[in-house]
Amino acid sequence: MKNEYDFSKSVRGKFHRPGVKLSIPVYLDPKTLIFVDRLAKKRKADLSVVVNDMLRNSIQLIETMN
């Protein structure tokens, strides 16, 4: 690593894209992944759809308890 870097020709915000949504990866432990994968195959649905449905249902349940 250099002691100093020359940023005199750099452009501030060159790669910034306002409004861009990021997809954050979520890693499931092996047993959870197996369970959700089997459920997705049974429903003939995408794995992410099943996980989102499960999370959405959990959120609704928690909200009704509060």
C-alpha cells in the first residue's frame, strides 16, 4: 500500500446511482435451506418467493402480537 495516493483527477460520485435498490444476500444454515428448498419444490415456486412469504407471515404475526 502506498503512503499517499493522488486523487486530484478523481471524480466525486462517479459511480453513485440515486434510487438504485441493492439486493442483499441472505445465507441460510444448511438445515433451514434444505427445509425451504423442499417446500419450494413442493409448491413449484422459487426459493426466494417461499422465504419472502415465510418472513412476511412472521412479520404479520409479530405485528398482531404487539
